[in-house]
Amino acid sequence: MKYLFAAVIPLCCLTAFAQPSSSLFTVPDYPQQYFRDPLDIPMILAANFGELRPNHFHMGLDIRTQHRENLPVYAAADGYVARIQIGPFGFGQAIYIRHPGGYTTVYGHLNRFFPALAAFVEQQQYRQQSWQVDLVVPPDLFPVKRGQPIAWSGSTGGSEGPHLHFEIRLTDGDVNLNPLLFGLPVEDRVAPKITRLAWYDGGQGIYDQHAHILPVQSGHIAGGVVLTVPVSRIGFSISASDAQSGSSNPNGIYRAVLYEDDAPVIGFQLDHISYDNTRNINAHIDYKTRWMGGPFLQQLFFLPGYPFPSIYRIPGPTGGVDPAVRDSDTLQRRRVAAPPADGFIDLSDGRPHKIRIDVTDTRGNRTALVFSVQGRPGAVPAEDTAAGKRFYPGMVDGIETEDYAFYLGERSLYDSVRIGATVSGYPGSGLSLPGGITPVYTIGARWIPLLDPMMVRLRLPDRNEMTAGGVEAASADKIVLVCFDGDEKDVQLPEWKGGWASARFREFGNFQLVYDSIPPVITPIGPLEGADLSHAARIAFRIHDNLGALRRFRAELDGRWLCFTNDKALAYIYKFDQHCPPGPHALKVTVEDVAGNRSEKEYHFNR
């Protein structure tokens, strides 16, 4: 796409101001200094609230721990331990503390809990015979005071380095709040930065086109100040980041508002998000551009399938503020009949329109990008002309053939798009998975995000078809339905009805029925059978499954369940404790994959 510029005046200025008033937003009035810093070191952030992540917003603060683990973690306010989570991903090991003011704080990626709590957790793990637990703790069991040590920091779960993940939530509704709005001691005199501006044709769906990206350097868009485009409706998105004083680490932005001729058009503000709605980041960013390896672009327009509640606000019909909550069917009709109030700007009058985009952080530091845009009649090159059927948000529809089918629900799509399906490979071909018993069906494109999962159905081939594919016999309970793209796999045990297998998936991609008769492989890390482990600190195993779909791991020492950790799903580890006293022992390990294939091994050692 070519676009024209006319140089007239300086395009943009970048300045920091005190907290500006906004006709669309107010800053929530949360209690200040109610919560203390959960660490006893300077509070420097690796990530802030609302930062952009794959399929979710970052829902709290990542506080740096000076590249160290095992720093004391303190209760941020009076309350009681209400919940404990332990798992291989996400928060790893986490504590939830409920406070009398109606708030809950969360502390994630911990290495250890304080001794009494650690003993309680271990007791519950052995009672449930599961290392991975989600425990609701009685209110009177572990009361805590502000500043009381509760744990030691670490890097467990989805962490890529030592830090503390800290959240503040409304207890009622479990809604995450922006912790920086509570007066925590984070120094910030640094204005946000806008690094890119992108524009879109408002007459096309977001997935039917590519972003037209313009770099922003030193507060200016390269080329001039009047952006001339061959479209009659235009939408904008930005790449932007924020930082704290003394840190060059780029964090997410708090608020952005788009103005046309000094009147607000649309804005978003990241002050509260729930985990139920965090996946809607895929309607907030240009998902297609990001999936194709491009930058994060935060959209200043509202997609018709973005469900309630939304982070966006638009001006109300009487000059007030209207939450950008739309019935998708109504919005789709309005898009055809007349331009809706969705953030797109009407350029059909052919005159220049002054555009201002304000980006503000929680401390009131602001950056403004100012330019003009003008629509000129012209042919817009056709971009994506993908084959397939056009689907819309709010539709309940699908495609059915003799061998495969898929169905989308009313909350599956954020915008209209063509979706097709093709046969992409046959059993034994290069694209087929080992054990594949159907062709590979490619449905949709990976750069189309799904909110609610879609249903995929594949027909089970008859015996002659399976024999031709190298499978002599396939028991239905050993057949899995796999969505894959390269090395990424989502393996589901399907439901069967009338010779058809069905399962739900959150991504488009390649789909195939696979006969899986291969059990997982158990490999000890270090000597074990017949070994003297009297001076060892642990026992560890690596488990490999051909489809990467392990469902169950169980270890029994002398006939009793033994707790092995599985942080980051890298290895199963037992650290010697009172559950393995000195003497000879027999350790039985059993693993099972999604298809029900089991492996079992027994080892004998001396402790």
C-alpha cells in the first residue's frame, strides 16, 4: 500500500505533564499506602499491570529480586492465608492473602512457604496424593500481620528468572486491580514512548488486511505531517511502552486516548481486568501482525466481537461516557448501514482531520502524538482473498463434509473473516503425524484468534483405509485427536458418536486422528537401581511421551505414595525427607499418557 505525505508543521511532541483530566476516564480512588512493598529491597519492576503477553494481559507486578532467589516475602497488609496454589506452570507456588478491606493479594513464583504453612501444604498433598494442589485454607488457620514473613522468593512455574509476581484483587468477583494505583513506592517520572503508528481500512475486517506501520522517531512519523490514505474510514493502533525512573526496562502502558479535532473518539485504560476476560487481549492487539512476527500493536478501535466487559470507553450519545459494550449482531448491522461509534474515523469528506493520541501512565506522565489524516478517493489494493466461507461474530455456524466438520459458536470470533478447510496431507506423508489414520485437515489460519473454542469432528476411516495407512487395527480408546502446527501440539481424547470423533480446540491449525499405542518412557537421572543413595540429595526422572501428552505420574515408595515435584514440567524430583528413612527401599513409578498407554518400572536402592 502506498500513502502520501505533505510536510507542513512539526508532527508530534513528546512531553510529561501532571495527571491530566480525561473526558473518558477517571483514575480509580483506591486507598493509598494500605499495602506495603512485599519485599525489603528497592521496588524495581520487571513488568507492570496490563503488559502484553501471548493470549493474556499481565495481571500484576513482577518485582525484581536483584537476580537472587530466597529473599523474604512479606504480607502486604493484615489478613489471613486463604488459598495456596502449586503447579508446574503459571505462578508455580503461590499464596493468596485475603484482607479485611475487601482485597486479596497474590504472591507468585515462590520457592518455600513459612514453616507452619509448608507443613500444612505437605500434609494436604499427601492426603490428596498430588503434588499439584489448589487449596482453600480456613480463615482462622493462618492469620498474618502486615510485614510478617510468609515465604521466600524464587522462580517457580512460568517464571524465566528470579522475581516476585504480586497482584491485588477485589475479593468480590476476583477482579485484578492495577497495583500501581495504590501508592506503592515505585518512582516514575518517565513519560511513555510511542514507537509505531499503524493504520487500517475501516471498510475491511481486521483479518482481511495487513497493518500499514509507520515508525515514530523522536516524536515524528517519518515523511511528513499529513497522512493521505485511499480509504473513507480509518482506524489506528500504536506500539508504545513505559518505564520507571532509573530503569530502561520497557513496560506496558496504562491509558491511551484517540482524539479527532480535539474531541475524544475512543480510549482504553488498564486499571482492572479479570482472568475470565484476560484472553480478550487478542481483540485489543493486532493479533495477525503479532502472530506473523511483527510488533505488538494496541488498537484504538473496537472489534464487533469484543465481549463485555471491555477496557475501552467511547463518548456517550449525550456527551457522557459509554462503555464500549456492543451486541455483536447489532454492531455488525450498524457497520454495514452506518459507521458505528467503534473508534474508526470517517474520512469521506476529503478534508484533513487533526488526530491526537495521548498515552498516559499511572503517575500522570503523558506523551502526545499529533498529526493529520486525509482521505482521498482511490483504489485500495485487495489484500487477503482467502478461499472459504465468511463467518461473523455472533454466528453459530460451521462447515460439514463427508470426512470432517468444524463449528464456531457465537463467541468464537472477534471480527468477520473467511475460514476454509483443506486436505493437507495423508497418512505416511511428510505433514502427517506418526500413527496418523486420517488425512491432515488444515482448518482456518493460525493468525485468526478464537475466544470460545471451536468443535472439530473427524470421521474414523474404515479398516481398509487404515490398513492402507499402515495401521492394521485401531482401538477407539487409543485414538486421539490432535491439533498441531510445527512442534506445537494440543492432544485431546475425543468423544465418539456414529464413527465420528469430536473435541474442542482454542486454535486453528492442522487436525488429524492419531492411533497412539506407544507408552511414555521413564528415564532416571543418575544411578538408581541397586544404588547407595545415603549421600544423595534427591531422586529425579525424565518422562518422554511421543505426543507430549502425559496425563499422570505416580510414585510409590514401599507401597506408599511419594511426593515428586514437577516444576516447569522439566523433571520429576523428590528431595529426600522424613518420608524416606535410612535403609533399603523399593520405588515404583507409573506414568500414563492421554491415550491411556502406561509404563511402570520398579527400582531398588539403599538410603
